[in-house]
Amino acid sequence: MFRQIREDIDVAIEKDPAARNAFEVLACYPGVHALIAYRVNHWLWKCRLKLVARVCSYIARWLTGIEIHPAAIIGKRFFIDHGMGVVIGETSEIGDNVFMYHGVTLGGLSMKKGKRHPTIQENVVIGAGAQVLGPITVGKNSKIGSGSVVVQSVPSYSTVIGVPARVVFSGISADQEDAEEIFRDPMSQAIEYVLDRLPQMERDIRALREAVNLESPDSEPAPPPQPVPLATKSKIKKASNES
């Protein structure tokens, strides 16, 4: 356990350019504080001291703003950057070398007992404010965009964004990851494609109408009926009353 705590501090120095030394990380990083508390609480949980583990996890949540259930399974080299607002549920499983930003929720959608929280495989990056919900699996080497709501499993080597989250990039190896990390919404791309096709569709429809001798859509439509003046309306109403 102490070896893992030392490794958690080293990972914070490695992944955060603002970290200067181990003492600064140990003194000023709530993500590291919450992770150290989790390591101890998880050990207590496995020793069947579950109430003690829950009380200690509640104290850690109050001090750090990060809630990690003692029963969750977290691998090595896990780092929470900034950390405020992170929630990791009871049946969550997190692999090695996972990087998580603040405001992330690994939550459940079911009230039943059993597996109801996500499984995050190794080398995954989860952006700020992302919500990963349900007993789904996020494949290795994947990225979840900030503010995304993930309710379906994510393939390995993929990037997902949006509400609900959609795959905007998918590869088969780490060498095929997009280095620029500039991704477009697939729905906007589909709309742009339809708009590009619209002029050709209009030409095709016009040609079909001309082929069957229908009125051309370019002909001027009949003028709309003119509104009846207010004075005329009152005269018509008066005549109807007299009759």
C-alpha cells in the first residue's frame, strides 16, 4: 500500500506540469489526498471494517471534495487533476494509468444491487465534467470529452464527445490516435452533408416534375387573398344583423 502511495505521488509529478516536487504534491493536491485515503479505506473494507471505511471515506470527501467509495477497485498510476466534485461509485473499476479531471462522475443508473457502475480500462483520459453512467465499459486508450454523458460502452482507442456521447474518432492501436485532438460533432457533419446534397435533390425533383408535365415549381404562385378592410367587415356584420 505504501508503495502505491509513493507511486501515486510520482504520477502526479509526471502528469501535472505545475507540480514541482513530492512535498508540494503531498501538501497541496486534493486528488492525491483522496487517493491516499482511498488506499487506506479500501484496505479497511477488505478487512471487513466496512463501517470504519465508510466513515473515513466520508471524512476524506469532506476534506477533499472527492467521493470514492471504499469498495471501488482502482489500479496503479491513477491521477485526479484538481479533483473537486469527482464521484466514484461502489462497483466502479478503474484500470492502470487512468487520468481523470475534476467534476467526473462514475455513477449508476439502477437501484438494484450488483454491478451498476462503469469499468474504466487502462490508459483512459476522462475530461472535466464527464458523466459515465451505468455498468458499461470504456475501452483502453480511449478519451472522453469534457461535459460528455456516456451511457453506452466505448470501444478501445476511441474518442467520444457530446450528450449523449458519440464516437468521433476510432482507431485500432495507439499509433492511430489523432494527435491534433480536434474533433467535430457527428450530428453537425451529417447536417452539413444533407445541406450539400439539397441543391442536387431540388434539381432532380424539378426534372421529374417537368418529365410528367407538372407545373414547374419556379412558376409564380397565385397571389394570396387580400385581407378585408376593417370598415368593410363592420358593414357586412351590420347587414347580417339587419337581415
